[in-house]
Amino acid sequence: MKIHKLIEPGSVFLDLEADDVRSALTAVAEQVAPALGLDVDETVTALVEREGLGSTSVGDGFAIPHCKIHGLNRIAIALARLKYGVEFGGGEGTPVSFLFVVLSPPDQPAAHLQVLSQIARVLKRQDLRTELLLAKDQAAVAEAICRTASSEGL
């Protein structure tokens, strides 16, 4: 499973408004769940429950909220840039402004972990993080991630 094949401009959402973790996850779920045939409330609940196990913040204003959810037959990634950063409780003090939301079928745990690992790997690149925070539109976000992932063999 290569992440560059899972990134689509239609799953990129910019300037979402949120006041806290739950409202950030809700804002993304409201965008992505209907397109995947998922219930918004169930998606929010699954993401919030997973976040309750430990912050998905990975530093420098980025987080990778993720969960396994019934009703999916494939892994889906939604990308969201928040209008204002939200404290995710990762202990680093930098508010999260960009989310890589990973939704997976429960029967694909290995692929789920592989996707999370690939996202973490590309997010180590400062040039990509900067590009994502400054991107003008959804296509630029998708293109930056796909280009970086491809250059990393992901």
C-alpha cells in the first residue's frame, strides 16, 4: 500500500475551523465520511476514542488521527489544514494545524500500520511540512505529498 495512491485533491480540506480536538476531528469527518458512505457521528466517535488512547500529534504542528471503522472496504486518507491551530495534547506545545486522517477497515491492520509509518516518514521532511502549511489549494497539497512520497519510494 503506497500512500501516494491514496492521496486525492478531493480529500484535501483547507481552512477548516475548530476550537479543540473534537471539533477539528468533527470538521474533517463532516467532509470525508459522507463521501465514503460512513456515518459522520460514528466516524467522529471512532476518531475521538482513538485520540483518547494517546495524542496523535507528531510535532511541528502536525497530527495523524486514525482509527479502524466498520463499513469501509479500503483505507482512506483525508488531509485537513486548520484555519487556526488546535492543542492536541502531545506535550510539545505547538498547536496542530495540519491533520493526516487515516480511516481503515478493521480487517486490514498491517496495511493500516504501513500507511501510518509512511506518513510519519514523509513528515520528517521539513520542506514538505512547510509546503503543506503554505499551499494555496488542494491540488498543491496533494501534489506535494505525492511527489515527496514517490521520491521516498512510498
